[in-house]
Amino acid sequence: MNVGVAHSEVNPNTRVMNSRGMWLTYALGVGLLHIVLLSIPFFSVPVAWTLTNVIHNLGMFIFLHAVKGTPFETPDQGKARLLTHWEQLDYGVQFTSSRKFFTISPIILYFLASFYTKYDPTHFIFNTTSLLTVLIPKLPQLHGVRIFGINKY
Amino acid sequence: LQEKEELIEEWQPEPLVPPVSKDHPALNYNIVSGPPTHKIIVNGKECINFASFNFLGLLDNEKVKSAAQASLKKYGVGTCGPRGFYGTFDVHLELEDRLAKFMRTEEAIIYSYGFATIASAIPAYSKRGDIVFVDEAACFAIQKGLQASRSNIKLFKHNDMTDLERLLKEQETEDQKNPRKARVTRRFIVVEGLYMNTGDICPLPELIKLKYKYKVRIFLEESLSFGVLGEHGRGITEHFGISIDDIDLISANMENSLASIGGFCCGRSFIIDHQRLSGQGYCFSASLPPLLAAAAIEALNIMEDNPDIFHTLRAKCERIHRALQGISGLSVVGESFSPALHLRLEDSYGSRENDVTLLKKIVDYCINRGIALTQARYLDKEEKCLPPPSIRVVVTVEQTEEELDRAASLIKEAAQSVLN
């Protein structure tokens, strides 16, 4: 389904990331965030890159792995009420193209950030931890897993 | 390959209609000609109608019929659309307004099919993971609504408040073990005002106490009690003198007292407004034909202008309840002021089919002598708690006292001749 068209999708959250133009919008959004951060005169280039990486990963974690359910009512009586958006993507089918895209994009951002921060140790720690927070929930083994019962209900 | 050919040749399809005996009830049915009014023509014989739920006799009322005919001339027959897509007429809005004012709630919503009313209202609020406490004698429409809602259903024994309290306490202890889960589960109690399967009323004051003690929402289904109980016919809340704000949702059928088709739900605006987008029967079915909405409005007018018919109806119910006591072999099930009571066999005669056949003989005896009765019909395999077979006697305001006495004596005669 493409966003904004009439569709008979039971849970639109599952297909929204496959819609036309979604990946491009996401990439442009990250680019815009980076340009805004670069425009602030107080941040040097390495700081701007690390901040882009960290803010992008924080946003991704909140929207894909923390918030559960759907912002709209679904006709399936709330089947996805306890699932995060990542778990709802493509009805739980793993290794689809959207999932691969959103797994690889933080990794690319991490490479770019590491390069532009000249592999400085402090920046390395920040970038790596934030990459891990966003890569580990994407593993298929962690589908539906809630560690220590956090965010279960 | 050869085995495949053999298998194909051997295969016998199952018959479309399974072989049944000649006495199967689906093959021997009574034919009604004409409208099911006070005098009904069954199998060519004219009988007094003790079978249709026409409690206030508004089915044949001249004012209601002329209002419907005027509406037919103005709007035509159907609305050709659901409420959200060019199917809302001013009569619908007027009927909703009038019902809300009559029941003294903030808002009301109309459905075009009585069965679909409660079957759409329950799944609009209760989803997977929610808990619903239901009476065992709930009608089939409620059972289908619960099945569609996919919630956890907990049945409690009919009208047994101690059983319900036990279930609520168990749920409370589980909630204390897992408070985070408890914070996101919604809990509901679904009861009927006047039960169709047993003719009793629910103990509403105790239910309200339980509601505030255990924080559960109450859905009240008033199909039989709307237009029957209470000083002005407002249902079981008026009967018990309870404020209508204590009940979260009242759902009723307009097919009984109001002699129209369809149903309505009423309650606070906040609650009813949700059904305008989530009530499946509201959004995805064509709206009520305007002539039936006009008929319902006229019926409401009559109900508001003559509040003494409710008292008359209850007096007639008491009369026949007294007259039917003491029949050997049949026991009367239902409250004394319930207009729909059941006559069950005192002891079962072996299997359910035997009981059904015997009751059928009693019903045929009565039809042949001018009183139209019916057995309470159920989908045997689909009901959760199948009630025992019974004859359902319905009292309407149009039956005279002489007819009531004649019916009672005829049933006595029939029971004596068939069961002895």
C-alpha cells in the first residue's frame, strides 16, 4: 500500500515502510538533520557527526523499538497492541527489504561518523553504544523479547 | 498416477442435505399469513398471538402505520448507503435525538439490525487481552459479540452475584500480581435487563455496587425491558430507581416494544461517539430505512403520551403468571411481571429431542384451538450454555383478560392431554 491511497490493509503499520518514497524521505531527513547540526557554529565537524548519529539512533529506537501498538484502531481487535513497530513490519516476516534497509542505514551512518571523527576514542564510545542500542533489537532472535519485563504491557 | 485415478473414482461427495427423519423441525413448520399482529393466521387458522414480541401492540397501530406510509411517500424505501456515505437522513438524527431524550442520556446511536446492535457494540470497546464477565444466560447476539471481540470471557452463573464476586476477586488477586498488565486491561460486565432465555431480571443495584468496588464497566442489554419495565418504560434503571449515569452503555432492540426494526445504544457522548467509527454494524451496513425510523419515532410518541400502558402490561403479566401456576408437568420460568415467560417440562423425558417433540405437540394442540404459541428456538450447536427446551408465552397489552384466561386454561388442557 502507498500512504494516502485507499487500501484494505488490516494494519497499515506493517506496510508503511514499503511505501513509495519512504526510504528516500528517510534518507533526506537524516541529511537535513545533519545539515542543521553542521550549521550551528558551536559544533565542530566531528561533534556534528556524532550528534547526527546519536540523535538518529535515539529517534529510531523510540519510534521503532519503544512505542507499541498503533495510533489508529485496527479491524483485528488489537492484535498488535503489545508489538513495537519493528515487530509489526511485514507481519513479523524477517529479512524483508525494509528491514534490511533500516538495519544497514545506521551502520552506514556509523561508518561515516567514525571516519569524520577521525576515530577519536570518546566519540567512538558514544557512536558504538548508540549503534548497539539500535542494532540489537533488530535481531530476529529478539523478536517479541522484553528484557526484565520492561515495556511488556 | 493410477492410485490417483482410483481415489478419484472411489470418492463419494457428502450429500448437501444430510439424511434426516421426516419429523425434523425444519421440515414441519407453521406458515403465518399476514402480519404477526394481535390476531395471527397460522396454517390458515386465525389464532390469538401469544408468540410475537409485540409487547405494546404497536405493530398494528394506525398512527404508526400512517407515519410510516407518509415517510415512504417522502423518502422511498431504502437509504442505499451506510450512515457515513449519504445514508444519514433527518429521521435518523431525529430518532437518535428522541431516544437520547427519552432515556435521559447524552447521546444515542441507531443500528439497522437488532441482532447487530449488541454484537457490534461489544467489540467496539473490548479487544484482545480485555476481560468480560458475562452471565451464562446471555442471549445469542451477546455471545456472537463476545466471540467477535476476541476478549477473555468469564461466565458466571445466572444472576448469581456471589459467583460474579468470586470471579472479580480472583481477577483482583491476579491484577495485584501483575499491576502493569492490569493497568492496560479493560474489564466489562455484560448483563441483560430482562433475560430472553429465562425471563428474570438482573440484580442491578448489587451490580452497581460491584462495579464501583472492582472498577468494572457495565454494558446493559435492555432489548426486552425497554418499553416494559419502569414507570415510563425507560427500562430496568427506572424500575430499580438507579441513576442512568451509573450504567456505561445501554443497548436495546427496537424490534420488541417499539415495533420497528433495528436497535440503539445510548449513554454518554464520549462513549457513544466512539461507535460512530468503530461500530462495525454502524459503519459498514446500510442505515435504517427512513419509514421504519419514522415508525419508531411515532411509537416513541405513543409511549410518551400514554405512560399507563406499562402498568396495564405488567398487570396482565401478573395475571397470566398466576393463571399458569400449578400445571402438572410444566413449570413457569420467569418473573411475575415479565412479558415473556417460559414453560419448561418439569422432568426431562429422556433426550432433548423427546422434550422438543412433546412441547411441539402441546404447541400444535393450542394452535389448533386458536392460541398461537411457539417454542424457544436455539442453534443447538452454537450456544455456549444451551437452555432446556421450553414454550415461550408472550403477553401483549392488546390481549384482553378473557383471552389470557382462555390461553391459560387451554395450555392446562394441552399439558394434561399430551403429558399424561
